[in-house]
Amino acid sequence: MPDSMDWIVVGDFNLCLSPNDKNQPRGDHLDMYLFNDAISSLGLVDIPLKGTRYTWSNNQHSPLLERLD
């Protein structure tokens, strides 16, 4: 791809960038590391989330909340 063109990558990756993207201590840190490494090596930038901290809930009584990227 030419460097003079801007691109946008959109998808439902179902991965978190950081353990702070969850309200409970869960997740595979290796997956987070690999996802961050891929984003970095491709020169991608995460669009900031505004208005809420999490984008997904399992809708349980004591919900698991996550910001999925």
C-alpha cells in the first residue's frame, strides 16, 4: 500500500489491549501482548472510546464488563 494513502481497519476482534479493559481480573496476557504487537507492527492507532468505559457485558447478576477492540 502506498504511504500516501490513509487506511481504516474495522473489525470485531474480541480482544482486549490491557487487563484494565476488564472489570474483573481475567484474560490471557499473551493474547493481549500479541494483539498489541500486531497493532504496533502495522502502525495502527486505537480510536479513543468516549462516553463509557466498557463496550460489552455478559448481562449476568455480577457482570463481566470489557472494552473489546
